[in-house]
Amino acid sequence: MAGGRSNGATIYEKLQDKILEAGSFRGDETITIPRENLLEIFRLLKDDPKLDLNFLTDITAVDYLGKKTPRFEVVYHLHSLSLNRRLRVKVPVPEEDPEVDSLTPLWKGANWLEREVWDMFGVRFRGHPDLRRVLMYEQFQGHPLRKDYPVNQRQPLVPEREVEDTFVDGASQHKLAHLKGQFPTKA
């Protein structure tokens, strides 16, 4: 546990007045930072050899509708492979302007994770190279993990796309051929 505390102390020493809140629960360090300093702070967390939080494991968001202000928090999970330490970084994001800087300049893997948060929560990532839906289809209206998303809302119908030359398509055609008796079955 001493390693976790020294890691927390080092982070606090390096970031001092940029941390809004800090805590530890069962060895998991968590800091809350303002969105204005996001890129600068993450660059330090990644590049400083004493911290070496070089692996971005996940990005998600939380919607605190009616429970907390600001409404959203973008939550980043970092890991130091060399020091075997983890850090959770929370960034409060207001409902009126749900936008933070993209971490794609620091981690290419942030691309997909940020797209997922955009798709599900509607938080935009400034500077993202290709911010478009990744789980829902382009015509989908709203963001389904927001607490105020109307679950009974009907979505626009889109024509079904033809799927060709894919593994699924090939496997389906092969199975259909077996069902029609075009291929002999094993005895």
C-alpha cells in the first residue's frame, strides 16, 4: 500500500493546484481535474518517469442528472505498466457545454473510446479526428445512456444494408446451402 500512497503523493506534488479533489479507496487512487487543463495534465501523467501512467485502459462517462452539478463526468482509467499502478481521473463536464479535449494526440487508442462516449452520452471531444457514432447507426437520435433518454422513443427506420463478402455472409450462405441439400453431409 505504501507504493500507492507515494504514487498519490507524487501526483499531488506534480499537479498541486490543478487537482480539484483526490482520494483513495481500497488502493485505487482517484483525482478530479478541471477540463481546462486536461491535455496538459494527461501529458504529464503519461510522460513523467516518476508517474509513467502510459497505458490508457478505458474512457467512460457518468450522468448525474438531478443528483450532482455539473451533470456529467468523463472518467479515464490509466495504468503504469512499469510501476504497476493505476489511476482514475475524473473530469466534470457541464450539461450546457458537454465537451472536453480529445486524448488522441497522446494515445491513438483514445479514438474508439471517445467515439463510444460521444455515441452513448453525447460528450464531444474537441480535436477528435473522426467523431461519429460507433455503436448506434448514424440516423439514431439522442444518446441512449443519458438518464433523460426517452426509452419508449421510436427511432427512424433505415433500410437494411446488403452485407456481402463478409465472414458472416459466407458462413450464412454455406449453412443455407447445407440446408438446401446442395452439399453432402458427413456420415
